[in-house]
Amino acid sequence: MNIVSQSSTVLLLGVLTLASCADRPTGPVPAAGMAADVAVAAAAGPVVCDVDGSTWGGDPDAAVLSDLAPNGVLRVGINFGNPNNATRNPVTGQLSGVAVDLACVLARGTDRPLAVVGYSGVPPMLAGLTSGDVDLAFTLASAGSNVVNVAISHLGVENTYLVPDASPFQSVADVDAPGVLISVAQGNSPDVYLSAALKNATLVRTPTVPQALALLAKGQVNAFAGSRSAEAMFIASSFPSGRMLPENFLIANIAAGLPLGHDLGLGYVDEFIDWGKTSGLVQLAIGRSQLLGVSIPPPPPIEQRLAFLQHHVARLVSNGVLDHGQGTALAVKLQGALDRLSVGETESAMNKVAAFINQVDAFRNARILSEAQSASLLEIARDVVARATA
């Protein structure tokens, strides 16, 4: 069992050894019913990596691993105060959710042990990321930051107001009135947006979403501002007299974040998220968490997606999976596509991407590339062609 020591004020919730053979335990045999690649952290309960059917063959090279997991372990901070991100079982401490699923699959493809650190809100998680306690954090607003690098968004989240059923508020505009108190979790997307957008109502900030919801249940505020998933769960568990307003005041795109300067790691995570959205991993994770009011944002521009593939091919050469000639055979097709796009020749560009796809297929059939390695390239490439020719 690989247990990672953390000198952090938050609880280490789980450490998973994600070896190339998932059915080969690397430590004590887990308890009955648990996946064989799960190592249980003391007291906190396990984090279970049980996402089936999703294999990310990211092929990180030494430079990416040094940038993404400089201590030899991929340390991921997860904000369990946002159910669109993750939740924590109050009895076992186990984390589950979209962020956990993504972290597990990313770590498998990175071939590094995964250490998951739970945070109850955005500010402490952001502090953990900037202080070096974690290498990657789920999730932040994807609008960008001067504190951390933000990856491409993997989830769009509908945000509205939760109010008592007897409240006179019928629309989002009604809530922004003098004397109205709105509870919100500090530092999350609704807080950031409403801090700039509100003209009359007053925000009452709490460290976590549950604390902000509790203020509404106690009648200490007039409305709660947050995601529909969090509000629906609260109505079902603790606030049956509540109702969500039909409009959204914000659809917030959320994403993973890395420390500033970790550009190679950011590029690797960007490609992984693009693959995760294209392959169905993100949709699978949404369904497993039974989220409401969420969507998958569209992919980045074609040029950026082809750049992901260029970097992936370069890593395959760096790792010795492809020799120089094989790497060049793929790289020239991608560069040719980019050159054609730069002069507005989309059809010609897609012909070159199709040639890239055929070459990857040939390398797979010749067993130069494994199924996972080829699939990680082909998911994005095929989607690029499909969208450009639709």
C-alpha cells in the first residue's frame, strides 16, 4: 500500500495505487467488495476508483510527469462542498463524484499513485494548490485566474436561487432588491458572479455550501445562490418547503486548476479533459452522480485540439513508443491540417486529419500502438472530423 504523508490541515481521504495491471494488488488485499487497486487511508474511509470502460492512454513523458506530479504522486485536491464536483459520505468519509472519477482515470493514464485530498470549499482548496500541498485541484471557475492555471472546462452548471415556497420571489430579477439577504459559499462561481452583478441585495458569505444552505433553512436569509444540483439535494433531504426559481442567473463553466508555471502539466490535463468529454467519460460521471442542471461544454477550437494531438505524438516519440520516422509520419499530417485551416481550407484540412486517423489505425493494427494508445488519439481526431464536416 502506498500511503502518502501530507502536512495539511485537511484530511487525507484516500491513496490509490494505479498500476498498469489493475487486478494486481500492490499492498494488503482490500476488504471484500472493494476494487483491488484501492488502498484505504486510516480513519477517513476509501476513495474507490471503479469507473468502467474508460481508459486514458495519455503516455506522459518525463517532462510532463515532472510538471504534473513532481513528488512522484499525483496529489489531487477535491472540493466536496460542491456536489457537481464531489460529495463526502458523512459516515465513512468516502468521496465520490465527477471529480473523483476524472482524477482516477487521469491517474491511471499517468501511471502515478493518486493521493486525494478533500476540501470543504474553494478558498482552502485554492490555498492548498498555491502552497504546493496538491498538484491539481477540482474545481474552479473556468473564466481564468491570476493565481492558478485553469484547464478547459468539463462541466457547465446551472445556478439559480433557492427560496422558501412562501417567498414572493418569482424571477431572478425579483431577488435583487434592497434589504434582501442572499447566502452563498465564499469563492465559488455564484459568489464571484453575484459580487459584480448585484445592485441592491446583500450577499451573506459562508465558508461552505452546506453552511449557506443552513442559513436559508433557519430563516436568516431570504435566498440561497447556488447550483440546481445542490439545491435539489437540499430540498430532498432537509428543506421540503423550498423551491428553485425557474430562471438561471448564471451557467458556470468549471474546470481543474494547476499552479502557475506548470504549462506542460496543464497541456496534458487539457488533452485529457477533451478526451474525457469526447469519449463519454464525463457524461458517464454525471450519470453516476445523478446531477441535475449540468451540461458538457463544447470542445475547444479545432486548432487547439490538433495541438493536443501534436503534443501527444511528441510524447510517444519521447517515450520510445514511436521511432522518429513513425512520429514524423503522424506529425506532418497534423501540421498540414493546421496549415490548411490557417488559410480557410477546412475540407482539405479534414482530409489530412483523416490521413492521420488512417495512419494511427495502421500503427494499431501493426501493434506499434496499443488499443489504449491509439484510442486516446482517435477519439479526438475522429470527433474533430465529425464536427467539421457535419
